[in-house]
Amino acid sequence: MPDLSSRAHNIQLAFGLLAIFLIVLILVVQPSIERDSKTALEKIQQSGTLRILTLNSASTYYQDNNGSNGFEYQLSTLFSEFIGVKAKFITVSQFADLYPELLFGSGDIIAAGLTKNESEFSSAVAYGPPYFESSNQVIYRKDHVTRPRKIEDLTEGLLHVVSGTSQIKLLQEVREQYPELVWQEVDDAASEELIERVDSGEVPYLLADSHQIALQRRFFPELRIAFELGEPQQLHWAYNRSLDTSLAMELERFFEQIGSDGTLEQLIHRHYSHVADFNYSDIQTFTGHIDERLPKYEALFRREAEAVGVDWRLIASIGYQESLWNPRARSPTGVRGLMMLTRATAKQMKVANRLDPAQSIRGGARYFARVLKRTSSKIVEPDRTWFALASYNVGFGHVQDARKITEKNGGNPNRWIDVKKSLPLLARKKWYKQTKYGYARGSEPVKYVGNIRKYYDYLTGLDLKLNKESSLPKILKDGETTPLAPSL
């Protein structure tokens, strides 16, 4: 029979060894447990970076003449600063990829104008506070197709919509009441590209968000809104539902703060409020401003243009396009003054007060001269001036991208008549994903250059009519060459 005292000793020894093992295990495992116990917000702050999934578009995130821009870009950058980290933007190729990328861990939040429950993945994500309201609108071009006035008019498959968006679910719900409703889902283009296709006649009807349509309609004045479908929807950011509440609480605090201090209202105004409509082809309006406003600034235009070696009427035309010669003009994007200089450009040109006409005109003239000097000397006049104007508007890098696209398509990258056909392609995913500088509203610089040419042509013609000295000939048609601005 075993000795009881020996058995007790062995049991005591076993418990002691077990206790030691547990202590060691706790010492080894506890640090990792503590690391894993960090909240979602703490992990983001520890990494120093907020990864933001978004789209490359005018309403979200894009590159312009001054770097990164867009409503979602500016809003999410503010949130990154609010939680003390840097923003890292990750653009995905199409809307339908946003939710999978979030769930696969590629990003921390989605900031791309989302509405709730618009995807089969929506149940796996949570949404932040609402920050903007948007409606679903059907648009068409008035001189291409008949206006659809009700759902019953969209039964032939002529309605287009971007796949993966909230509009798909809306149409599915509407079809329960109107079984004959038919539409085409598009997965190779974003809403802005489809809006352009409506204008060109490629797409008869389009269902899209009102805020996206509003940003594009001023570039396509023949587009019309047929009707709105469904109720207005609130836009939200999205994040992984499996996370704890720390990120949700911080989002609540952030949106409450920018809502109460006016920051959110200012951002919405900057990006979505529209300036008063103005018909740039209305020569009567232009003539009135020549009589009433130009005499106040003509001497300044002449002096600063002469200093940089450019026709003063060209600098004056840029000023009119930018501000209608209003020294206190201010755009929704924050540029100000007669030449509508950004803060960054004003600083580069040593302009202390953008609202001072003399400083603004000097800064605008010098900046244009700098852009012109940077433009390739292989491009002959007047095309070189048109390229410089386009760069002045949309950025040098985007114009270079358009030149490469032109060459790829068999055109001449040194001819404006060829490149102006390629610039609008910068808004199409098929093309901008191949470029260095990405998405741009490429139709805008084309219209910008065309408008300035009209103003310059008129000012030159007026000089001739009034028998004033005209140092340079009038603007010529595409393809003709006459020096407009000397090489600097």
C-alpha cells in the first residue's frame, strides 16, 4: 500500500509545478492579450494612418492644379487630423469594390458618398452619422431624346445605372410595382462618365445621385432632369461592423463638432453651391462689363502683361473668365480675387492680398507666364498658348496625360485641336487609370480655353474697330499658327 504522506507530497509537487506553469503562461500571454485588447481607434492612432477607401471622382477625391481635392478628400482629411493621424487615400476602380475592400481589411473607413443598405455587404458594415443629402435623379439631353415623365416611360432598357450603387436596390424595389421596368447596369464607367455619355447621345437616360449631376451639369448645359425617383437619401461613411464602438464614438464627436461650428456647412457650400448662372456666349453682357469694369483695370492689365511679355488682352480675358473682372469674387472652392488665385498660387507669386486688384493681376500674369515657360517649346503658337491656358486651369500634369493619350490614339500631342479631344477622356476610368495624375474634369479646360479665346478675339476686334494700336493679330482658328505670346 503506497505511503499516504508520499502521495500527498507528489500531489503538492504537481500543483506547484502547475502553478508555476500558469504563472509563466500568464507572463507570456498577457502582453499579447493587452496588445489585442486595444480598441479600433487606438490601433489606428498607433499606426499613425487612417486608411480611407474612396473613388477617383469629382465628388470624392481627385487631383487638380493644387494637388489632392474633392469633398470627401477634404472631409476625411479633417477627421484624420481630428483623431491625430495622417490620411492615406486608397482609390478603388469601381463602386462595387468598396465594401469588399473594407471587409478584407484594405481600409479603415469608406468615404465615397454611401447610402445605407445599398449593397449585399451592407449588413456586415456600420455607418457613421449622416452629413449630406442627395436625391436620385433621371437625366437626359433635351434635343436627343423625349423627356421621360414617369416610370412607365422607362420600359425599353434605355435607362442606365452604375452597378453596385444604391440606385440598383431602388430600381429593384420600384420594379415590384412596375414589372415592365428595365435598365442596364454599367460596371466599366463611373457616374460622371455616364453623364458625359448622356450629353454625347451614347446613353439615352441615366439614374444617378443629384450631387454628382449638379457638379457636371454646368459643363453640359443641354442636360435636363426628367424627374426624381424615391426619397432623398442621407450620405454616410462606412466601417467594419465587427469593430468595437471606439471609432463610432469618435465619428459621432467629429460630425457633431463640424456641424455645430459651421465647418461642414462651409465644405458643402464650397463644393456644391452654385455661382450665379452666366452665359459666356452672351456678348451683350461681356460688352457691358467692358464699358463698366475694364476701364478700372486696363492699365494694370497692360503693365503686368508687358512685364511678362504677353498680350494684355489675353491676361484680361483670363481675368474675365475667372471673375468677370470682380476684384472681390470668391468661388465655392475658396479661390479669391480678380484673377481667382488659390492661397498656394498667391504665396508662390508673393501676393499678400488676393483682393487687391493690382496684386491679383500681377500674380495671375506671372503665374501664367511661368506655366507658358514650362510648356514644351516643340508646341508652336498659338497652340502653345492654348496648352498653357489649359494647364493654368486644370494643372500641367493632367495636360501632359492628355498629350500622351493623344499620341497613343494616333493624334499629334503638340496640336491643340488633337489634344482637346483627349482631355475629356481624363474623366473616363478606362483612360485615367492609365495616367500618372489620374482623374480630372477634362471637359472644363476645353471650355475654359474656348471661352478665353472668344473674349480675346472680341477684345482684339474691338481694338481694331476703335483704331487703337494692336500689337498682335487676332486669335486664329485651330491649326493656324501666329505668335500670341513670346517664349519666355
